[in-house]
Amino acid sequence: APPGRSPSGRPRPGRPAMIVDLPREGRTSARPLSSVPEPAAGTPGRPLPAWPLYALFAIYPVWWALGMTSIIWALAAAPMAWLLMRKRRIQVPPGFGIWVLFLVWAVAGAASLGLVAPGTMPNSGGFLGFAQRIVLYTAATVMFLYIGNLTEERMPLRRLARLLGLLGIMTVIGGVAGILFPEVSFVSPVEMLLPKSMTSSKWVEDMVHPGLAQVQDVVGASNARPKAPFEYTNIWGNNLVVLMVWVFVGWWATGSRGAKWAVALLAVVAAIPTVYSLNRAMWLGIVIAVLYVAFRLMLQGRLFVLGVLALGLIVGMLVFALSPLSTMVKARAENGHSDNIRSTLALRSVEAAASSPVLGYGSGRALRGSPSSIAIGRTPTCEQCGNSTVGSTGQLWLLLISNGFVGTALFFGFFLHSLWRYRHDRTAYGIGGSLVVLLSFWFSTAYTSAGSPLSLTFVSLALLWRSDQARRQREIG
């Protein structure tokens, strides 16, 4: 059967996207998109401009150099929110209410900030971290709605995929630079403007002090783990996998033969910082991505493309096995130095959710002691000592302690609904968008996502949403 149709040839049932009319006098209404005429230029409902997306993605290294990597997502969402409010008629996808309910639940968690979670330090639930997370959740939501309300004329799907892919290319370049020049870092203009009382905080310094790599002792020696143009190596790894999905969609699936060769070369280059990042969750994320794409191609009967993918994978594995990179992977597998603390923090998150299953505790908490010692401070002989933060080792664990079982179910319920809703989209955009959403579940066990990872996931979901709209319009036509 054609995509979106049943074996009998009839269109599959599905609720159309809705238009929400922002009220002028307290009245709100919602109508199917197909029933709303296209507004004339110059009216409050005129098409949205695409420049906020170009300003965010096309010059992203500039924002990184200015020390604005952690705040640019919220700043970019501000003009988008203003333009959406002026539009008055805002299109929202089916299931969006689940996400709105999660946002309400997350805000309500402020009532629990003063409580003490099991096994954590008193007074360690700070309002600043809570507020930052709510702002970043809201910024990702605004981007999602903004892109979903852009017309194909203002921002074609292919151009948006390539805009994300452009940031992916920048991320590969940043990764290679981090391997070659790991010690390079500098004081950003934002850092210069902040008072010393703020920049003395390691958390603030990480956000405003640009650097090419994190130099850490992971496999028994100092290792350069790339992070540019983001704040941390883990964020770099998460984002690189997501952005490379759109490199393949934008240039491989819809590009010329020359573009395909360029993508293949980029993937080879990206393999070097990928291995040197010593990021195991990232490595497994790549495996998940390859298997998922192979599965989707198999369902479509595209055996030739599947064969090319398998051949390329075999050749890549042989080259990798004969290169020095294989030694790095083996050494990382034998040195799971963070496994102990990760398992301890995950257990504390589950205990916290069990003790406050409805609202949680509003934010993460400082662990009382550590897996290695009940002492508080680190020492040269006990690097694992100290008050690590419960909820810092993955979005799943952060949600459990911050928002309880209910909030966690709402967060992931929205993405599960989206995967099911768009499962019939067999286009490159449909496969790519659903893959990013699927990867967000895996990465949530190892990385926190508030900030660039969540925003990129929502941008990808907006691509998936718009691709589904186009598919349904083709079926109607």
C-alpha cells in the first residue's frame, strides 16, 4: 500500500494539525488547518520569516566565540516567540497537549525545591538551575512551534535539513580542532562582562569560557576529548550524531553524486574525533542509528541501498580495525571509571522519584558523600569523592528526581506519541526525524538534554511534523 494508505487504498485516519486562534477578548478556538485560508501579506497572520533560524545556525561559531553557547538558544527563541504572538493563528500538532502538561508539571516542581530528597544534602536544590531548565524547555518549545508554522516557501524542508547539516559540519571541524589543539581556550566577551563572583563558579565558567576540548584522565593518561562548538564533550557527542543525521538527509539522500562523496569523506573525518572523544554512549548511538536506518530501508524493499550501506559498514570496520583508533576503543572499554558514580546517582534518582512520585523535587540534588567515601571533598587519592549531583548523568535521571514518575511519563509520552504519529512517513525527512526522536531516548540515559540537545531534537521533530503535513496534503490532492 502507498505510504499513508491502508491496503484497501483508503487514506489512513489521522487528526489534522490544528490552528489555535490567540484570543483578543478571552475567546480561543481551534480549527483544522485545511479550513483556514492563507492570510494576505501584511496582516497579523502573515507568513513567518526564516531569518531567526539563519541567525542561530549559520553563524553558530560566532555565538560560541562570544561565550553565548548556553544562552543563545533562549535568545534565539525570543524573537520567534514575538513573531508567533503577532501571527495570532498558531498551528499546533496533535498530541501537543501532552508536552504543555509536562511544562506545567515542571513549573509546579518549584513547590518542592525546599524539600530534602533521600541520600542528598539539605538545601542543595537551587532555584537558579531550576529556572534555567524551565527557560530552556520553553525555548525548545517555541522553536518547535515556529518551524512548524513556517511555510515551505519561506523555509523548504531541504534547506532546513541542510542548515542543520551545516552546523554538523562545524561540529566535525570543532572536533578535529579539539584533537589537534586541545589546550586552546580563551576568555570570551561575555566572560569579561561578568563579575568575578560569578565566573569563579565552575558551572558558570563552563558556560562562558570557550575551549576546543576537555582534557581528562579517562584511560590512564590525559586525553583530549573534543567539545567545540559546545560546552562539554558529552553534549558535543550527542549533537554530532543528531546533526550528522541531517547531513545525510540534506546532502546524501537529496543531493548530487558529488555531494554524496563529500558526505562520505566527512563521515570518515568525523570518525577520528568520535573515537578520541571516548564517548561510549555516542558510539552506541551511532550503532542504533545505522541499525534503524537499515531496518527502515528493509521495510521499503530498498535492497540495493541497504547493500551499499552494509558494504560501506564492512569496509569502515576493516579500516578501523587496522588503524590506531581501535586501540583507543579497547582502552575505553577497559576503563569504565565513571560507571560506579553513574550507577549510584541513577539509583538515588529512582529513590527520589519513589519518595515523591507526583511532583518530584523540582531539581537535582547534591549527593551525600560519594560511592568511594563519605567524605565531602575530593583528594588526590580519591578523585571520585565529592558531592556529585543526582540527575546530572542523564535526562532520564534528572526527570525522575525533578519531576517524579508522573512528569517523566509526560516528557517521554510526548515523544512516544510523535514516533507513533509519524511512523508512516517513509521520506528521508520522516526517517531522519524519527531517528533523532528515537536517539533521544537512548541519550537520555547518559546525557542531560536541556539546552542544545533538546532544542535540536525539537527542531528535528518540527521537520518530521512538517514532512507529515506535506505527505497528507499530497494524499488529499
